[in-house]
Amino acid sequence: MTTPWGEVELTRFPEDPRDPLRAWDASDAYLLRHLAEEKVPLTGAVVVLGDRWGALVTALAEHRPTQITDSFLGQEATRANLARAGVEPGAVRLLTTQDPPPERVDVLLVRVPKSLALLEDQLLRLAPAVHAGTVVVGTGMVKEIHTSTLRLFERILGPTRTSLARQKARLIFCTPDPALERPANPWPYSYALPDGVGAVSGRTVVNHAGVFCAERLDIGTRFFLRHLPGPGAGRVVDLGCGNGVVGTAVALADPGAEVLFVDESYQAVASAEATYKANGVPGHAEFRVGDGLAGVAPGSVDLVLNNPPFHSHQATTDAVAWRMFTGALRSLRPGGELWVIGNRHLGYHVKLRRLFGNSELVASDPKFVVLRAVKRG
């Protein structure tokens, strides 16, 4: 990526030469050009919220910014991109959305996330550190910035306007108003699960902002909960756990199960742990933010439960599902099982047969399928 501070070489994480998706887009470039053209002072505390693969903090590394992200993969990409650029360790402070926010923000740069709820939560958390002189600039592709996005900046920080569009990207300019009466932060959000969903019927689910379907139980998970395998699995992984309702259901139905909840989202893993603890589940559980099943010993798992995402930010891709399936194959013991819920049209049965040599249809409805694949010896 060519920036006013020179060229930076950027990759996503995990690095894959076959990956056609870039680690930056026109909105990143637009924001950086604006900072240089308008000579925005970057001498104070610079905070970059939602930097997807580290493009912004890598370009601005000489100004010692702080990055705040919900993505483990995004943070690992940032580490790699900073190292590739020769940035000294510690020059960029890397925080997650679950860490305490900075106490002062002089320049706030926001890469607008897909989730409006996550933006709301993070702006409310950062608002006490913003002052009248703070420069606030947001950026995103035109299709990512809506009237509701602008209203959110205005409601939490102050008067907001947008730029003209360039290369289908747009900037957001916000003038902080310290006298503004801000709303209370509604996150995390809890509700009782409906009846008819197995062991978690009527139980509490806790959702931090940005977690998929945070305000209701999505229909895919509802279908999966009705068709989970029976007790006796042993070591179970809720892979891509989201709010942890699937792994919690397994633990409630089988107190002898050892459940590992794993997701690349810090918000998701915090939600899963909160959901598990809110229901007083007996047994042993572990909560891990990471890249799928990386770090799990080969042949150490009896059952993997998975509802793989088929979007990476705004891009539709099956790369995440492939990595999850291959990770499951490596981690399962011989005879261990991978259970997958997915939309019919995604054709996961083809991928599972290619990897495992088998795929069985457990349940289906007009929209979803539950598939089972067994690791042969």
C-alpha cells in the first residue's frame, strides 16, 4: 500500500499466497491521505479503533499509535506487518476490545466495523477519554456507512458530517462535545433462551457487542441445538463459539464433558465465558481466543461442533470453513467426530467428503443441514 509516509507491505493472517483478498482497502488509503493533506497533528495520543489487518497503525507507526481490535487474526496480522516494516517492538500498543481503554485520546481514527453494536460499545467506552480538542475521523467503504452510523457518532461524541466519496470510500468527521449527555452502555446484553432448544431451554445467554445475533437466538443455532449429539463425547470443542450457547448446551447435558470454547473474537469468547458462568454449569471448561484449533494437540479431541462463518468482513469466502475443517481433522482422535451446521447452498458435505472421506446428513430443513464427519483411523 502506498501511503504519504512511504510504501508498506501488508498481509492478512494467517498468510496464504493463494488468498486473493488484500490486507487494506480504499478507505484505509483515503484516511491516510486526509491526515497528510490536512496536516492533522499526530503528536498526542493516537488511537486507531477497528484497524482490520494493521494497515493504519503500520503506516502511522512513527507516531506510536494504540490499536484496539476485536480480532485475534487482525492483531496477529498487525504484529507481522509491523515486524515486516521494521517497527521496533512496543512502538505500537496493541489492545483488544476487552482491555481497559486509554485514559486520553487526542486523535481517534475509526475503521467502521460491520457491527453497529460493536461501534456503539467501543465509542461509549472511549468517550470519557475524548476531549474538545480531539480529532475524530472515521473511514469505511460507502456500503458500510449508513445514516445510523452517523447518528451513533453524533449521539455519543458530537456533531458529525461526511466527506465526498472517493473510490467508493467515505470519511466521517466528528467534533467532540464534552457537554453531551451520553446514553448508558447497553452492552453486554442478556436474555432468556426460548423453550424447545434442548438443555439450554430457558437458560440465560450473555452477549457482548459485536457477537453474531446478539439480541436473539439465530435460526441456525436454534436448529443445531435441537440436533446435537448425545452425552459421552469426552473432550469437546465449540469451534467458532460465538456466545457459547452450543458448548454450554453440551456441558449442561453431559457434566462429564470437557468443553473448550474457541473463537478469534475477543468479544465472542468473553460472551461464551459469561454465558457458561451465568448458568452455573458443572464440569470443566476452557475459554481461548485464537486461530481456530491451532495450539490444540493432534488427536486430543473427541468431538468438534462448528457453525463456520462464510464472511470475512464484507467478503464472502470459504477459506475460514476450510481452515476450521482441516483443523478439526488434525485435532480429532481416530473415531472422533466433526458436527457442522450450515446453509444448504454452501455445500459443506462436498468439502467434508474430500477431507474426511465421509459425510452423513444428521438433520435438515429447507434452509439448514447438520452434517457429521468421522475421522477414520
